[in-house]
Amino acid sequence: MIGVVYMVLLITEKDISQVEISPEDVIAAVESCYQQDGKGLAQDTPRDEVKIKGKHLPHISPGVTSIGLGAAFLEGSGALIVTIGYNFDFNKNLSQILDPETGTTLAIIKRGRGAFGVKPKTIGTGGLRTGAAAAVGAKYLAKDQVDTVGVIGTGRIGQAALLCMSKVRDFTNVYAHSGRRQDMEYNKMMGNMLGIDIIAGKSLEDVVSHSDILITSTFAEEPIIKGEWVQEGTYIAGMGADGPKKAELAPEVFLKASKIYVDSQRCLSIKELARPLKNGTFKPEKITGRIGEVVAGVKPGRENESEITILESDGTHMQSAAVVWHIYRKVKAAGLGTEIADIPSAEFFVNP
């Protein structure tokens, strides 16, 4: 016997485009999920991804075809979300929002971004999610007074992270480099967006040595940032190394750091941390803890102006879930989206 038919809200990119999802909104959502994690109120699954081709390349890189699946439960928000990612020559995500009490589907959200290798002209919620992680890290791990932000990696994440960083710290200078060359297109786009001049770094060392905050977001598979370049008081947001084949920061950078926070224990499988941990360059005790523990007040953030601090981010499903939950609430409140019938009901989960 078929149970009660429930209505599910189908949300598309068109619906999302009709509501304002600000960088501040996304930062607040990510900060909330980190706090819940630090209090033991958030759980998510490890990244489960099947690569179809391009297996020699890092996670979600040009030329990689893969599908991924993840789930997260944010107890404090009451959100249970399952997401499927399709990475072909483009990236699309399908998120299912479930009622954790009954198991019924509340909404399905379809999102995507443009083709790999094509630099976006706008900053979407996917990029903001990662950029927000860098910014939340800055709130707790960067100096209060920041003069210069450095960006290495000027693609989607380099754009979003700089925008989000401008919402948590005031700064007057930006040095940027793609990781391979100067990128005048990035400088123009982000300079216009933020209303400041962006300096094209002559080299990676030029960017790093000037930075109070350093954002890295490249596809590098071997370290490109040397420890000797990093100055006292720098906060580093390591956003690019998000898989077992990727590395941006040399082991010496971590050895110089006073505090190293990760967004999940999965970061220890990232090449730039896994390799020095395995060969004994530094011990696991060098990792201070999870950023959620700082946000929740369980562990300390920056304690003086001279500390070098690092947030190593692999990206978590709980971050994505927090942003998806925010989108759902915004769209629903605006009366947008399309209701469709969902045959399976809560009665399916009740024992006869």
C-alpha cells in the first residue's frame, strides 16, 4: 500500500539566483558548522569518490572524470543532507535534504559551475564555501591588524577566498600570483570588486614574503611555498591541497608554525602533510587540532602577534551541508522553488 504523498521542494540554480546569498551569509554558515563540529554536534562521511578517468591527476582537476557521494548531519541546525557530485568537464551537485526525524525528503537542490579551465566571471556558492573556510580561519588565527593579503592560485577559490577575507579583515594591499605566472585578469576583476589595487607578484617568494595572510589554492603536486619565505605573524589558509596527490606547502613551513589546525582528520592523508608525517619530518603532535575546536572555544586560536598559524583545509561535507541548508531556508522563505510529489513517506520508516 502506498503511503501518504509528501511534497518535495525542487530548487534549481535559477531559484538560487533570485535570492541574495552573500559572502557574509556563507561565512556565518561555515562558522556555525565548525562550531557544531567542535562541540560534537556535527558528523559527516569521508569523501567517497570514484574516478572514471584521469586517475593520475589530483582530486577535481581538469581532465578528471569522477563521481562522488557524501553525507552530513548538523545536529545544531537540524540538517541531514546527502550530496552527489558529478565531475566531468564541468561540476554539478545534487543535494537531498532529509528530515532527520522521519527520513522524508524536504528538498532537492541542483547546483553547478562552469567548465574546468574556464575562469569564472562571478563567484558562486561553491567557491564561497571554500573561501569562507579561509575567512573563518582568519577570524581566529590571523592578526587583528592586517596590511597585506597574498594570493597564490588565482582561479575560482583564489577569487572567493579573497572576497571572503575582505569581510573579516581590513587590508590595504594584495599581492597575487597564479602559481605559474602573473595574472593581470585576476588583478583587474578582484581589484574592481574590492576597490583596491592588486599587485602582480614578481614571483611566489615576492607574494609570500609580503603577506600577513597567505591564501594558497593551486593544483600543485609538489611543494611550491618555502619555509624561509614565511614571515613572523603570518596566517596561511591552505585551500589547494585537498587530495593525496597534492602539496603546496613545504615541510619547513609546518615546522615554523606555532599552530596548525585542520578542518578534519582527513587532512592527514593529504600529500603535503602525509609525506612528512610518514618520513618523520614532524610528528602528529605538531597538528594542534581541528578548526572547529577553536571556533567552539575548546582550543586556543592566535595568542600573540608573532605566531605563524596554518589552517589546512581538505573541504568537508559538513561545510557543504551548512551552505546547502542556508540556501534551502532562503529559497523557501522567498516562496521560490517547485513542489514535486514524493511517494515514499514517513510511514515507510515505521515498523508495522
